[in-house]
Amino acid sequence: MNRFCRNRSLLRARLWLVLWLPVGLTACADVGYLAQSVAGHVRLMVGARPIDDWLADPATPAALRQRLQLVQGVRRFAVAELHLPDNASYLRYAALERPYVVWNVVAAPTYSLTLKTWCLVVVGCVAYRGYFAQPDAQALAAQLRADGLEVSVYGVPAYSTLGWSNWVGGDPMLSTFVHYPDGELARLLFHELAHQVVFVADDTAFNESFATAVERLGGARWLAQQATAQARQDFAQFDQRRQQFLALTRATRQQLLQIYMDNNPVTQHQQALEAMKNKAMQDFRERYAELRQRWGGYSGYDAWVVQSNNAALGAQASYDQWVPAFEALYEREGRHWPAFYDAVRSLAKLDAVARHRRLQALSPLLS
């Protein structure tokens, strides 16, 4: 057994490691991954300063000053209007010298959209693995591909510690998304704060769909009440394209799921199954090209489409699978945020089968 796993009393004495102790003590077989997770988050926390300090600093660029003032307003709105947690999160800002804070790795079999999972104590099993250094993510991706899996690596602008780090400064605002358009910045903050309201171990789709529902519902309210007319117009155009793209990817997932369900790779001729899969993906790319042309050449999804595979499509499903159900639940609770959160917490207490059955029944779109 290595030194990390032996010296538990020493670990408890280190403030920055206490956040990750429940994971570390049961993940001794994977110390390298744990070490990069801890070190990366510590660097993030150390590099963050209170937003008020940035605003008081005459050296802060005017453009950044404006964005940080917007963040403060969005944060106040999140607490007052959406009843999201009022804590230390997003009261500090860290400037990173990279486009993303972490890179996630997801993987799926050749003929399935079911993602590989990695299990840790507290957070349970999750369908992704995050790295603070892109080469580390690519190294894991290479291993998974060698094992015969389809893999997707994608950059992530923000992540949540689920509130565990609030007592040492909270999740900071990051340069990786501070310059997002107003509507997108607000939605992302709402999404990450929602993870601090409810989080269920072993159910990535539940957690991400809930946070996405909060970001959509809360974002619509913020745009209506707080945003400028230009910000609303910009967001409306962006969101129209996003919804059209998501509809296309949902249709593609359904087509692939049908192909995989109807054709067992053990008994089906491999070449025929591969041909059906390739045809579905080719249709997807052709329909995307048509969308892109209607959008006047907008290329925001080009890189994702080029690299799309079972892993990428499976990961996307995690973020929208149960969104209609959560939005229906919000309506059922009279659009009252505390009642909505209580109803979600009640769902979270159910076992996975019962929870998914309730979600399925909530929305006609899923029935």
C-alpha cells in the first residue's frame, strides 16, 4: 500500500486535501488520477481572488471589470429569484492561461450509446473522467481506444465541487467562461449552482438534466427581467440554432439506439451492422450541413460533428435526457422554486428504477 493510503492522519491535517479525502481513501489504486484532481483544484483555489478585489484594482481591464460586475448581478439574481444557494461560490475570480478548466473523457462500446463509468465514493459512479491537463485526458483516451471503445475528449469551461469547497472559498468564476455572451454566462452559473441543490450518486443523467432544466428555466427568467434587448436578441438567435442542433442529435441517437437494439453484434453480420451505423452517422452529418447552410454558414458545431461518435452522443444525452420531465415538474409545482427543489429531492431519494419511472411519467414527451 502506498504512502498516500497509509498516512490518513497526515491527510486530514492538510486543508486542501480534506475536500477530497472521502474519494482518496477508497481510490488508492488510482492515486495518479486523484493527485492530479487535488493539485489542479488547489491551483485553481490559490489563484482565485475576491471579485471585489478585482473591481477595486485599477489594473483590471475595463472589459473584465464589466463582466465581473455582470457576474455579481447574476449571482444576486440566482439567490433572490431562483432560490439557488447563497454561499461562497462565484464570489471570487481566477484567470487561467488555457481555454478550458478541465478536459473530460467519455467512452462507449462500438455498438452502444451506454457510457463507461468510473466509480468513486461520495459522487458514486459517473460517466466521464476529468483532467486538468489535456495531455492526461488524451493519454486515457488512447488507452480506451486501444481497448476497443469509441472515445470523445472535450473541454469543459466550469465544474462544480457540489458545495464541498464553500468553506475554503467556494467554486470561483473562471476566465474560461467569463466572456461568454450574457445569456450563456447566466445559464452556466445557474447550472453549476443547481448541482449544489441536488446531486444523486450513480445517476449522471438525473444530475445533468436537472441542472440543465434549472439553467433553461432560470436563464429564461433572467433574460426577460435583467438582460438588455441586444442580449435577448443575441441569445434568441443562438438558442434557436442550439435547439435545432439538439433536435438533430436526438433523432440520430434514436436511430442508432434502434439499430443497436434490433441487431445483436454477436449474431448479426458485422459488416452489415457497421454499414447501418455508418449510414446513420452520414445522414447526421449531411443534415447538419443543411442546417449550417440555413444558418448562413455558422460553424459553432463543426468540430463536434466531425468527431461525433457513440461516446459523444451518449455524453450529450446525459444533459438533456430528463429535461422535459424536470420542466414539467416545475410547472406542476406552480413554478415555485423551493417547491420544485423539494420535489426533486424527493425523486432523488428513490431507487434508480423508481426514480426513472417517475421521470418517465412526468412528461408526455418521454411517455
